[in-house]
Amino acid sequence: MAFKVVLEPRALAETQEAIDYYNDKLFGLGKKFEKALDEHIQSISKNPFFQVHYKDYRILLVKNFPYKIVYYLNETKKTAYITAIFNTYQNPIKQPE
């Protein structure tokens, strides 16, 4: 059974910032980022059990873009909560707070 995916307000804001940034760099690139992100979110919905990286938080890297999707699971409610869409470009070892 698929998990429900909830984007928390911070993650929504970070997503929009990234889309705007990529659209400013090249027309249509923001749309490609959004599509890649949607595909990864669908992966989380289908199989949310990626490796735990910190406490109960899991991370999924976005292919072709320097971003991590940070989320945690509520297995009882079958829900994945995305807390951050984290840009690793400036400092790839930094973790979201």
C-alpha cells in the first residue's frame, strides 16, 4: 500500500525557491527540477523505507540536481512527512537543521 506524502511548509517554500532559481538560470529548467522532484516524491510514496541517516530522518538524493529530500515516516498513519528540500550545492556535507 502506498504511503501518503505531506510536504511541510518549509519544504514547500524551499521547493518554490529552487524552481524560481532554476527558471532564472534557464527557461524550462525549473519545470525539469519540479518533474524530477515529483518523480522522487512518488518513489517515496511507493517505497518510503530508504536508509535512516539521522535519528528518524531519511534522505533521498534528487537525481541530476544538488538537492536532498529529507523526510520521516509515521508508519501507523502510513504517511511520509517531507521536512526539507535541501540544497547541497554550497556545502554538500552540511545537514538541514
